Amino acid sequence: MKVISLAIPYFYLLHVMIVSIRVGAALMFAPIWGYPGLPQYLRVMLVFSIAIGVSVVTPFSVQAYNNPGLVLPTEFLIGSLLSMAIRIAFAGLHMGGHMVSYHLGFSAVQAIDPQTMNRSTLMSGYLTMLGFVMLLASNQHHTLFRALTNSYAVFPVGASITTGQWFQALIEASSQIFVIGWKIALPVFIATFCVELAVGFIARMQPGLNTMVVTAPLKLLIGLMVFGASLAFIPRAVGPMLETMILRK
């Protein structure tokens, strides 16, 4: 009777385990996949499934595994920095939501943010959920997987990296938080400023006008209308910036 051997080479298993470090770090810090409510076993299955697929197309070198104490931290650092671009984009959405809530008078209205499981303003939670939908609907999660695969061409397993360049890129990407936040909040800011300016002119011509009673509902009405109209432009403003940050070498 012929016996079929299903033995898997030791170095291939080691290669998959090392690849799973970078993949796991990328998914651990990325939105949606890093959601605290996601079952742990599902995360592990997802990480190893992606790692098996990525390990097939990544170069393998036995010499790279001679020093695992240096390889493992490097793999974790590369994976975490790849996912930080998406995390920074969501931080920009969160900041934009805070600014919109402040100008609309919703600062005191708070709800649980499903991503951080902490209290946040109403608009921040709404934009976070909208960001989840945008991320999946625009296939930007494919960009993360593509960047993860391309990273092995730039930094193979066991390759040394210059941390100064990576941290400089991370600092430059972190500055995009304010850019994304202002792109979201600027239409509402301009609209509410025009309302306050118009009410101020009217109050000068009509001194008996109760500006507090008129301004608050008018700012809320016009601000929500402008915010709803600007939602269609958020993917155009954030999407290319997000893809550039993820695929940046």
C-alpha cells in the first residue's frame, strides 16, 4: 500500500508564522479588524488565512531566520506602520466630527464610539460609521492588502529598515489628521459663520431681536443642510489621500 506523505516543510511553517506577525500587526491596528468586539478566534483565522496567501508570493530566505530576535520586532513594526495610515484617516474623521459638533451646538451630545468603545460626540460617531462604509464600499481595504503584499518587495523578511525614514513618514502622515478634519468641518464652519454674521447685522438694525433664540436653531438648520450636502464630497477628499498614505514607500 502506497503511503502519501503530507508532511509540511519546517521552514515553510516558520515562514508562514513570521509573515503572520506583519499581517497580524497590520490588522490589529487597522479599523474594523481591530474592533474590540470582533471575536478573537475570527481574528486569528483571518490573520493566518491572509498570511498563508501572502507567504506564497513573498520571497523566502533561510538566512533571514537565523536571528528571530531581530526579525520579529521588525516585522511587527512594519505591519503596525502600514495600518497607521488608515487609523490616521479615521482620526481625521473623528476630529472633523468634533469640529462639526462644536459649530452645530452638539458638543454636549455624546454616544459610544464603536471603534474605541469610549464616549464621543454624535457627529464623530456618525462619521466613524460612515468611514467604515466608505472603506469597504470603495475597496480601500484592498489597498491595505496590496500595500501589505508590496511591502515584502521593499522590505523582505529579515531586511533591516531605517527607522528614521519610517517615523518621518509617520509624522508627516499624522499631520493629515488636521487636513482631513478641516476638509470635513470647513463647509459647516463657513455656513455657521455666515449665519452669525447675518444675525449680527440684523441685530444692529433691530436691537430688540433676541439673537440667542434666533441664532441657535438657524445655525443648526443651515449647518445640517450644508453638512448633508458635503457628505458626497468626503470620499473624493479623503479617498485619494488615504491611498497615498497607505501606498507610500
